[in-house]
Amino acid sequence: MNLRALRTLATAGALVALTVGMLPAKAATPADVLVVAQSIDDAVSFDPAEGYELTPFHTFNNVYQRLVQTNPTDGSKLEGGLAESWEQAADGKSITFKLKDGAKFASGNPVRPEDVVYSFVRATKLGKTPVFILQELGWKPENIESLVSKVDDSHVKVGWAADIGSNFALAILTAPIASVVDEKEVASHATGDDFGNAWLKTNSAGSGQFSIKAYQPHEALVLAANPTSPAGAPKVKSVIFKNVADASARRLLIEQGDADIARDLGADQIASLAGKPGIVVEATPSAQQDYVIINSANKDVPALGNPAFWEASRYLVDYDGIANKLLKGQYIVHQTFLPEGFPGAISENPFTLDPAKAKAILEKAGLKDVKFKLTVSNQPPFTDIAQSLQASFAQGGVTLEIEPVVASELYGKLRARNYEAAALYWFPDYFDANSNAAAFAYGRGDEGPHTVAWRAGWNIPEISDQTHAAVVEQDPAKRAALYGEIQREVQKSSPLVFILQAKDQIVLRDNVKGYVQGINADQVFFGQVEKH
């Protein structure tokens, strides 16, 4: 580690040794410190208006609060966060929230209606990657200040211009981008018109149970307890996300006791740890879906824009082999964009590995000797999945070159549409079917939001209209039926090939109690963790 990195992490005091991996073998981590071993190479920003990767998502619920939030273990239940109560307007176009008395940010500043207004205006005007979530409310830079306003010192009114119902608006407000930030703290770090974004990439200004103490990219993230949080004081003083890029090294750290929690271990590593003294393997339902995205706008490989190639690709995936043999039950086969457990999800899996059928489809379309590059994160299980895809596509006469990169580089390529195809995962942004539908089934070209469909170069005005109709529909049964129709259309023909839904397996030391994780990526909670 270089001197600059050591100085950065030195702000964490005695925790530096943990963050840089200097503990001796079989060292017990301190009782008031939780050490999490995982790859944090995906992190681009810890600003809730910008962060859209797994590591920031694991952080946001611990560092920030929202007006409302989903229940940690049951995403269908809504609870107050910073809001003590709320009242829907008779016209169905706004909600007035009563803030909790005495709530304070980690800085000591009181939580005010002005902070809520600032947070929503800021996120909308910054226009970073997750802003499309707020755009579902009809929020735009030119109208946001007329839709969100202070009522009095304890009430804030949140309105929307879109044709949606109040329940859907509440679901949107549970997304990380709706986190409430400390206006005074953030504004003091603003540079030009960046709303403090450069500073918040590596710092925090929330009211959650922790705050960011130190961050060194690709090395460690240190969270410090915020004992004055409205959510209550946490039971540990610090949480350290220790970057361990190699899954085998993560397994060794948890086995030796140098880490308290280990994430993203391969199936073989999980199996080798099961039943070992001091180790607990927890499996939780997950809304994570793994899929292949094909850049149909890529001009270097014309076949990628041909619907026949999309269709053939569906028969060149060894679904069963990946889920049950390669990944050994860590995933289930799931071939549509809504995960099981979400309202409106269908469980139809019509595709199987059939190279002969794929070849016939390609030959009929005049597609021969197709070669393309598949970009993947250099972490399990994506490299393993990529190797399986390489072998099965070869059976259909298609050459697939694997390009492993760090996760942050992968996201950069996707956002710039600078790729040919990629294998990656997706988590819903909030607990509603539209969270995924708006990403995978809404694409209006360069004039529309930069959704997943846009990243695939897929311009679909008719399906986009169907997606809009589904989100407007208020009858739950009719709404679920509409999402079923949309899923079948995307499943049948699109540059998106859905393969798996995950079962999240987390490895913990058996003295770690109170860790909570829900179905969604951001539902990771350290506030009740204690070590016996």
C-alpha cells in the first residue's frame, strides 16, 4: 500500500490494520468492529443521487434515511423513515409528510423540510444515472421546485406531474436516490454547480446509523457509528468493507476469523465452508437476476442488431447446467425480467439449450461465422457463467470472446454503449414491478431516458406505451396481467436474454448476530449487528 493510501485510512485510527489486511492469521476481529470481506471494485460513487452499484447499495440504508422505507424482511410493507406520518391529497397528486421531531443528521444539524426539498431538487437537477427513477414521478429540472415544497417547520409536500397513483409514488420514494441529505453540510462542499457531488462521491451527509469515515478506492470503506441517528444507535462502532478481489482469499479470511462476513463466494467455496466450526452460511431470497445484454446498436458486429441472433441466443444458453451444475443451486433458472416474489412476475421458462435449433435460425437469417465479445465482471460467478456461454455458443457455430474487467469499467462501457455484449446482474430499485419494467421494457431512443433497453440500443415505443399503461393502472389484478404480457413480449424477442435468479448466500462467523438482509440489493442492515 502506498503512503497516500495509508494516510487516508489513518483517519480510522486503530482500524487501519484491518482495512489493509495486516492482521495475523487466525486473529479475532475486535468486538465492536464488523469486518466485511467482499470486492468493492464496483463502487463509482457513494452519492445517493449517483451511486448505482452493489457496494454503494449495501451502504445507503446504513448511511442515509428516506422519508419512507420498505420493511427490511418484507418489501411489500411500507414504514416511516424520517417521516412520522403522511397524508395523501384528495386529488391523488401529492402527499404531505410529517417529519419526526428532533431528528438530526450525523453532523448534528437538524433534519428540516428544507433538506428534503434540497435532496429531491439536487438529485433531479444533477441528472445522474439513477435519475430515471425520479423521472417516473414526472420530475424534471424545470418543474421539480414547483412540485416539492416546505409546508411548515415539520411538514413537507411532495407532488408529482406524472399520471400515477399515490401508492406508486411512495414506492419510488423508497429508492436510494430518494435519500435525504444534509443541505448545510453538502452545500458547504459544493464546487460550482455540482451540488457537492464531487465531495459526496467519497463522503456522506446522512442521518443513518453510520457515516463514511474513510474510503480508499479498491482497498477499503470504513463506516463509523452515528449514535444520534433517528433510527437508533448501532451496536458496533465501525463497519469495514475490506476489498478482497479474489473469492478464494475471501473464503480464507472468513475461515481464519480475519473477517466477520464474506460475500460473493463461489459454489465450491460455499460447499467447502458448510459445517465448519465457527461458520454459518445464510441463504436469503434475492431479487438479483443475471442476464445477457446485446448491444443492438453496435455497428462493428451487425449481427447483434438482428432479431434472429437474439432468438438464436436464447437456445445457446445451458440454463440448467449453469444453475444446477456450475453454480450448484445458488441460482434458479428464471427467463423473464420480473423476479419471483414481485407482483406480476411470471414463471414461464420456454427456452432450453438447443444448438441445432439455433443453427437453423441463424442459417435462415443468413448469419454465418458470427463473432462477438462478451464483457463481464472479473468476479464469480460471472467469469464462470461466461465460460459456460462461450462453450454453448460454440455449439451453435458462434464465437464468443470473453473480456473480463473490473466492475466499474464494465458499468462505464454499458453507460457509454461501448460494448458488444455483456453478462451482468440487475436488482430492482424499489419494490414494485415497474422498477424492472421501466428499465427493461422502456426505450424511446436517444430522446428518452437511458434505461437498460437504451443501453441495448432497443427503441420500442409500443412496448414503452404498454409499460406506461401498466404503471398508471390502479387495479392490482389488471396491473399484474399487463406486466405478464410485457414480460412475454420481452422474453420472446429482445436483445435481453434472462438466465437466472439468485439465492443470496452469505457466510458469517457464528458470533455475529442481528445481521439483516432483505430481497433487494439495498436491503442490507448493520444497525442491529452485535458480536458475542
